[in-house]
Amino acid sequence: MKNFAVKVKTNSKQQSIQEQPDGSLTVHLKSPPVDGKANKQS
């Protein structure tokens, strides 16, 4: 099993997943981090 770092940024203008040069992933979500809305975003 391979491990990697994931960074989540909420309140973004667009939803996207970007691979960074260091191999980590950055996930951009439109939802705010309020009342679990970002956790439910799909």
C-alpha cells in the first residue's frame, strides 16, 4: 500500500484535484467547512 499526503481547501471557486510536484494531492471543494458540508461534498 502506498501513502501520500492530501491537502483539502474549502470555499474554492472550482472543484478540482491537483497533483503537486512533491507527489501530494490538493483537493479544492466549493463547500464551506460548516456543519459537515465539505465532508458531504461529492
